[in-house]
Amino acid sequence: LLLWAAADATDTMPMNTTTPVCGDNEELFQLQMMVEEYGQGTYRVFTESTNETHDECINCFNQTPGADVKLCLPRDGCHTALVGRRKRYISCRRSRGGEELLVTWGDQTLRRNNAWFFDRIDFGNGCKADPVCDADNEILFEFFLERESNILDIFSYNLTEMAADKQEFVHLEGQAQHRESPFRYETACVPRISCLKFNMWYPRYVESRFYDSSAYSIRLDGVVYSENQLKMG
């Protein structure tokens, strides 16, 4: 699975004060990115089965009191919300107790986190309880990336598995180009018993040209293995 937005939008997060009236077959979805001071963030709400993006704001300015997104979505569907920002802030350590990610579906709280960074949230009555990968033999690999939009160079990455005979098998590879959205999310099912290596680089990298503080997160079965800013340059 590879998902990114169609365009780079430098915009301001919506702060909806009016709650829409949902139909009989719909449920109210609400996403709040509460902040006490200026920041930037990303969200995208979509339905994968219909290839429909309901709403998104990529690398947008988030002003106090923060983003408030309200959508009426089909109750029986399976929908997904992706969120991200440039850095993980832990509110209680920074005297920013009002900073929080809150996601609800009807009267159900899906996420409440005062130290969020990247996340994927699936919701709706149509979502299957079965895991994405073969639970006995595979685990889910996830890669989140929020690039700085002013960097023109192509950014490359791949996920490989080292076999016993020292051959490498590529499970995932891709490139992020300037004309695409700065927000990217990829997944792959990989063998549970394996030796994996994830690489990130600029093919035409010139060290003195720029400094890249883009944010990323790498996870296996929801466990964070690495997340930080790239700090290339």
C-alpha cells in the first residue's frame, strides 16, 4: 500500500465550529489537533475500497486552538485517517498540556494522545478484524515520511531482506520527488523471521547543498523501530 496526496498544499488547518447533521446511514467523524502555539501538521481521511479522499490538509499551518475536522461518513464503510507532524512533542514535558490529538467516531474515542507524531487510524463498521498480514508468518512494516517541501532533490528508500546466502530481496522501494506531496505512507507485509534493512538516501546528494530535517517513522507491527528527523546535509 502506497498513499500520498496529489499536490503539496501550504494552507491553514480548518477549525470547524459547526457540526454537520449526518444521515441515517452515516456517522460523525471528528479529528482534533489541539495546540497551544503555532505548528504544522498533516491529515488525510480516505476510503481505500472506493479510492475516495474525503478531506486532507498536507503540511498545513495549525493555529491555536488547533485543527477541528468534522465529516459525515458512511457507517458501514471502512475508512482511514493518517496524521503526522514534524516532531513528537510530549505536552507534559514542555508545559503544553493543551496539546493533544483527539479522534472520535460517533461516541467512540479512537485516539487520545498528548505525545503524537505519526499515526494511522482505521474506523467504520466495514473494517475487518482480520490482520492485514498473515499473522503466523508475516508482520506489517510501516513507513511514514513528512518531507520539507522546499527540497528539490529526489529522495529514495528501500526495504530489503538479507538471506543466508547474502543475497538481498527487495520488499519495498520508492522515490519521493519534489512535485509530489511531502507526506508519504507505505506498508508491506514481510516475513516474521527475517533480517531486514531499511535504507534512505538522495541519489544525487551533494552535502553542501542543503540540510534536510524531514520527519520519518519506521514501524513493525506498530512498534516504533526508528523515528526522528533525517538530519541529512
